[in-house]
Amino acid sequence: MTTSRSLLGSLTFLALIGLAASECPNACSGHGDCGAFDMCTCWRNWQAADCSERVCPFGMAHVDTPKGDLNHDGSLSTSTVISNHYVYKYGTQEKFPAMQDSAATTLTNSAHFYMECSNKGICDREAGLCKCFEGYEGSACQRASCPNSCSGHGTCESIRELSAKDHSNVYELWDRDVTMGCKCDAGYYGADCSSRYCKYGTDPLYYDDELTYRVNEWNVQFITASTADGTFEIEFFDVFGENFVTQPIKYDHVAKANNCANIRNALEALPNTVVPASSVLCVRDSNTETYRLAFRENPGAAKPINILNLSVPGVTATKVYPGSQSSEFKDFFYSRCEGLQVTLSDAATVANHIGAQSEVKSSAAATLSIADIKKLKKCLGDSNGVVSDNVDVENWDRGVDTDGATNFDLGAYPHAVKLVPSSASSTETEGGLYYLLYFGDANKFYVSSPRGSVLTAAAAYTSATTFHVYTTDATAQIVFDENVLNSDQFFSAYSANVDTKVTARTTLGSSVIYTTVDTSCENNADLANSAKTPTGRHVVRSCLQKGDKIFFVDLENTVQASYTSHIYEVKKVYVTSATATTTATEDRFRIELDKPAAFTTGASFASIYKFHTAGNQDGNVATFYEYNAECSNRGNCDTEYGTCRCFKGYTGDACHVQSSFAF
């Protein structure tokens, strides 16, 4: 009897235990512990009242939203209202909060808090896997996907990787490893690299006057004298950025005249006829052991060539820098001043002017006549985008300030011009030279550089060479450091104002210039708002950013011997840490250019002028003629196959040939 009662008591106790355990819903599904108040405490990566649902992986949210009134108290706050939650492990807030990590460190990217599936997918609670929205991928949908896997014509890379490959730019924001994009192979483009470029050509209707057709010219200088034969290679880039490397080129140290032929043959032997036969012009300058190359049938802007695997005894290095011209896609100087031809004086004859500049003279190499001056003024027109300050019946403006009573210099707004020889040599195409032109003393005009030189010495420009004048409606403005806001004007150091030019220095063949102050627009934003300009703060007018075009003019080097007024494109503006030489010569503020500098700056450094093509002060965008283009502007590009469909009357793989027999 006693035994039966004991057995019954034991069974009752066990039943009660079972009854107590079954109070937690679904016995916590075997994925949690049943605790006080019959509530499941789910194990890691499980959730719901009965711990039956999986938690999906978390990632930093691509987008986030405030949570709203979570505790239903009728107000919103940034204080933590939920803690120890299976979704919000470290708590969450009702507004965009000043969030903290597990070490109580405040997080600044508060709109990108860790969220399930990174807020770009839906969690499959049964499998614990994220079903990502279109355009996102990863276990937590934590990164953007590249469309169509880049179509097999590119690589899928993060924005940090893409930035690093673009002139070593740095991208370190929150999405540096999650925002993805396609880096297309050369010749392909589009978000998914599915479209093909067509071959570029020069519009045949543009070069009816062939003298305005600019080509790429590169100078290759061999440093120190060779002592024996050797070899080197040339890396050539086409208009799409694809690189081609020549076979080893023999450097003949005895019969150096043979080297031009060796260079031409190697370049024209590159595959895919990327450099057409008989298209390379090479001239050797024996004084500096420089080989001047012109690529006459490779239209459009291209990267500078590189010298690789140099193995010539005695030659320690090479320098590559532009010749007198570089090719381009758009011509902002297509308007010719009709009825006017000019010459340029020798730089040494220009008295009372800073640097090696040239005086603009008549076609007979005499002082410009009053009639020619009026004609030139009318063609030049406005130089600063402000019509209200134009002068004379010619409706032009001077665009110049003087640096004193005797010395003259370019001012705030010189006129940008292109001078094109009125007759071309039989051996080359001469596409014109860029200058900054200004009105100086004694009713005379001057340009910013010595007279240009062409590749062949026999055809070198002299004081008798006549030029046509081509003008532009884009404006050139000096980059200056402004302490006192004064309506976007520049006054030289000789005036009572304290605004000063931003100067720069570089060396021949270097693509980096060092400026006196940081010129980046990022650090000089909101320039027009004086209320945001604290007293004493330096503000750079005409600040610079990637894609801007500049003239880098060495006005103060009195020993310049050759033309220097190229238009450069800014590829990068950045600041580095101080070096051991910073206190002696400022070298923290830098600009990387699209091509090497064509000169070494003088002791007083060079001036920088921003060439406003995207928008002048009057808000108007500069006009241009896009003369180097796909299918030469004379056909449509089939982007699927990368082939041109030429208009009637044009033929050739780039529609660059005009023919009455073409249909």
C-alpha cells in the first residue's frame, strides 16, 4: 500500500513537471530554454515566441529608417528603449540615434546600423537565409551586385578598388566594400559592360581646314649618354585606354639616326593596326637626345606613352612629356578671326614683362595697326563672362591687371586663344598652339609663352611665321588665394589688397604639380557666402576638382626656350602629410595632371588658370565642336558589335572618309 502510494506520488510529480514544461509554447521548438513566466529564451540565431524561426545574417544597412514610437509613450527619443533583443542585441532607439557599439563607442554612420539582411532582403525564417532584392547579393545582402556579371567584359569591383585604380584616389566611406561596380575592359562601357565603342575618327567636315587638326605628340628624352647598344620598349595606349607594348626596340648608340626608324617600325608593328602603317613621325633632337613622336592617325585624347624595360648602358632614365600639341575630343577654339593674321616676336625682345613671353605683331612682323587691333578686340570679345564690364565699340574687355608701372603680367581674366599656322609643312599636321593673351602696355597684345616649335627643325616657327587667330567663349580665370571677398576679382600683390596668386612648381616630365595652398573645391566650398567665411580664412577662387581644365603657365621663368601653354586636365587634387622638406618648400598640396608638364618651373614658380568650359560666370556653357568622335560624327555606332554604320557619302571603318561613291 505504501509502495503504491509512493509510486503514485512519483508519477504525479513527473506529470506535474511535464505539465510545467509544456507551458512554454511548442516547448521552445527545441531551440531555447523555458524560463520564468513560461517564456522562451531562444538560443543563438533563433527567434519568435516559440523559438521556431531562424535569424538571418546581419550587415550594415544600405538604407535605414527611424523606428517610430516603439514603447507607445506618445513621444520619440534617441535614448535606448529596447535592450537585449534578439534583433537589436545592443538596443535600438526611436529616432536616428547616436548609436553605440558594444564598447560604448558612438557610431557616426547612424543611418547604416547593422540590420538583418542589411535592409536589402527578406529573411527566410525556415532556412535562415536572406532572399536579396534585385541588385544585391551576399549572405546578408551586404553588397550591391554587378549587373549581368559585367557581361563577361569587365570585372566586378568595390568602389574602394575602383577609386584606387583611378589615379590612386582614396575612398573610405562606410560603403567602401559594399558598393560595387563594373570596371569594363577597354572598348566596352555601360553599367554592365554590354555596350561596345566604335572606332574613333576625325570628322571630315571639321578638317576642311586641315591646320586645325591636332594630334598627339610625345617627346622621349634619354638621360645621360649611352655607352653601348641596348633595348627598350614603348607602352602605347589607344583612345579607349587599352595598352599595347612593343617588342624590344634596339637603341643604336653609334648610328643614333637609325633609332627613329627602329621606333617607328616597332610602334607600327603593334597588333590590330592600333598604330596604322606610315602614321608615326619621328624626329631626333641630337642636342638633348630627345625623340619627338607624332601619332598622326590616332585621333582623340590618349594617355602618355611609357618607356619600359630600359636596358641601354649609360642611360639611367627617360623623360616623356608633350610636344607642341595634344589631341582632344572637343575643340573649344573653332571660331577663326577672319581677315587677320599675326606673328609672334622673339621672347627676348619683350621688354618690361615678367617671364619669357611673346608680343603679338602683324603679318609683316610689325607693330599691330590700329585697324588690326580693333579687329582682334572684336574677335576676342568678352573674357570673363560678364558683359557689363566690356569696353569700346568692339564690346571686349581687357581681362588684365598689371603688376606695377613697368612690369606686366596676365591678370585675372586673360583671353584664351589658339594660334594656327597659316601654311602647313608637307611633313606634318600642325593643329595650332594654345596661349593666354592679354592687353599690355603701349596698346600692344602679348601671349603667355615663347613661340611654339614644330617637330622638324627645318619647319620651325620664326618671327616671320604667320598664324590665324581662333577664339573661344570659354573663360580663363586665375586661381587665387582670397582673404577679402571682393566680387570675384583678383588684385596682384602690388595693390593694396591682399589677394595673391596660387603658384605651383613642377619638373619636366612630371605629372604632379605642387601648389602653395590647397586648391580643392572640397575644402573651399561655398565660396560666395561671406557669412561662412571666417575672418582670416584663405579662400581659393576658381577651386579645382577632377575633370577641370587648367593652363599651367610659367610666366616667371625668364630662360624658357620653348612653347609651354598646354591645356591640362585635373585628374586628382589631394593633400599629403608634411615631409622633411615642407618647411623649406611647400609640398603638401598637390594636383595630378592627365599628362606630364612640358617644362621645369622657374625659381618663382608658375601661375594656374582654370579654363571654365562647363560654365562661365554668366552661367552659359562654353560651345565646342566635337571633332574626334565615334564614327567621326558621320555614322551611327552599332553598340552590340562595335561597328559603324556610315551616313550616305561617307565610308571607312570610322566613317572618316568622304566619298561621293559611298552609299
